[in-house]
Amino acid sequence: STLHKPKLNASRLNEDLVTTSMNKVKVTAFCDSLCEPKGKRGPGPMDVGYWARLDDGTVLFAQHEVISDRDGRPLTGTCNQAEYYGLLRLHGQVVKWAEEKKIPLANIELHINSDSQLMVRQINGEWRIRHPDIKVIYHRAVQLKDKLNYILHKLGREDNGLADSLAQSRVLKGSSVTGQFQDKYYSVRRHT
């Protein structure tokens, strides 16, 4: 997977971003996941992809992670659990970026986009959570709003191509899957 994007330009992110508490820095972020269940419905390894940008197109980060335990062993879970882990990792990366840039978290207006209808509707209070494993991750995701509030939006899979490609990067490495995905600023080209 080749990521074509503007060069990360951290030096451009200067004091202008932290001038007053009235100025909000709008961060638009995207997350997706990949879970390869063992058997028909069993849990499998989980990968997540996420990225974020400013309104001017500056990419803050674009990452892929295999969800692992503290010892580095891949965790297994369901597709829905993987979506929640993507949200958690993305949120944590935005907080880390803000702290590195010394931007008060109260100055960030974070819009997170996901193609997971279940996660978006559960986080937004439209659907209840029944599965006990999802309840644990859900509560962690809701608690994150106390640290850095975010607005979660549902978008179609076709509009989440970059995060999808990042999530699939481990699995697609060396595969014959090809394609190109793009949004207003970025494109991803999958190749063998």
C-alpha cells in the first residue's frame, strides 16, 4: 500500500494554533479496522488504521496498528471490537499530537469519521450495547470524551478508503489486490 499525501509539516503547526482559548483547531480524523475471524464467527486478529488532518490539508499522522497485549502478542476479537479499538487508538494519537504541540485539549474540535454504523450509533446513544465485551470498550471510548471531546460521524465505506487501506496494510502486503482510494486531499494506491 502506497500512501500519497502532502509531506507531514509539523513545523507549520506553530503558536498560531494555541493563541487563545477562543480559537479552535479543527481536526478531522478517520478510523477503520480489519478483523480476520477464525471459523464462521469466532474472534480473530485485529488491525486498525487511522489518520487525521487539519482543515488546510496538513496530515497530522496516518497509522496502522495490530492490536496487541502488553507483551506484543496480537489480541483476538470481533469485527465490532476492532472498530472500537480503532477509535481508542485514534483518539489517543490526537491527544499525543496535541500534547507534543502544546495545544490545550479544550482548543481542539475533533471530528471522527467511521464507517461502523454499530459503533457510531452506540457511541451517539442511538443503540444500546448488549455484548459484555463491547460494553467494556464502549465505556472506555465514552470516558475519553472527558479528556478530549469528539463528535463521531458515520460515513460510507467508499468515503473511508484511506483508513480502510491503512487497516488492511498488513494483510495486503504482497497481495495481488490493487486499487486506488482518495478523498479531497489524499489517495492510496494498492499494488503488489
